Amino acid sequence: MSATAVAPDIGDDTELARRAAQGDLGAFEVLVARHRDVVVRVATRIVGRDDAEDVAQDALLRAFHNLRGYRGDAPFRSWLLRIVHNLSLNELERRRPVPVDVGEETPADLPESAQPASSLERSERRDRLAMKIRALRPEHRAVLVLRDLEGMPYEDIARITDAPMGSVKGRLHRARSELMDLLRNNTYDWEIPGGRPASGT
């Protein structure tokens, strides 16, 4: 075989998914290693830390059993996070109220050199922000998490939530407005890292 003949690209999610669907467990293990962090992070931010691991494990298991349904017409991560999104909303529907954790790995985290007192104060502010996000409707919360915390494009969010682009933007606008109203009730919370909604339409 020449060097230019078709050898599978180990770095391509679509190829890995195709091989995994044909029984290549090693290919699926690569996909899990590549995407598990975002799966757990999104689950945590929607359902809370206590149930995030169960939701993540369930999502990965369902993804494995449904790989033949993945056609490659959308990024694998979007397809996988759609499963996470649906399972997370099912979990929210199953039990309320739901604690929501904005997570510890936000882009606004303090550098390692930060003073302990500042770190504690910042942690407390994140906790208060989490309590306010908990007050949002589940579908608004999910869109806010995917756009403002994960930084995903609207096209991916529309695929993940199975909603038209206009609905995604509408939910995000309402979620941001509701969160801003909640933050205005406590001026101290304006200093929360990431508390201000992201700019852009």
C-alpha cells in the first residue's frame, strides 16, 4: 500500500465513530477520552454536581449503543451533547428543585498564584450565581450553559437542543434577561466571575 492510500485518520471523530459502530472498542475509547470532559461539564452545569456523573455515564453508554445512527452530517460533539442535553432535561423533570453547579473549570477561574481569601470569595460568588441559574427554566438554563459557559455557536446549540435557530436565540435572550434581573437584586453579585452575559446576538 502506498503512503497516499486511504489509511483511517485516527484524529477524525467521524471515522472513529464509524469504526466504533463496527465494533472497534479502541476507537470508542478515543472518542470518550476526547469528549468526556465536556460531557461531564455540561451535565454538571445543567443538573448539578451530584447527578452529573450518572448522566454522563448514561449519555456515553447510549451514544455507544446508537453509534449506527450517527451519520456524520454534524460534528460528533454536537451529536453527543444532544444526548447529554436530553438526558439532563429528563433528570430535571424527574426531580425538583435541582441544584445547579457552574463548575470549577470556568474560563474566569483565578490563576494559581491568587490569594486564598480571594479564591474563597470568588468561590462563594460562583455558588450564588449557581443558585440564580437554578431559578431559570430548564430549557433556558441549557441554552445559557451551552452558549455563555461553553461558548458554542448557535448552529451547534440548535442541533443539540433540536430547536430552530430563532428559538435558540429567543431562549438565550430570555435567559440572559432573567439572570440579569436576578443579579440586580444583589449588587454584590455583579462582581461574580462570568456573571455578565456574553455580548453578541
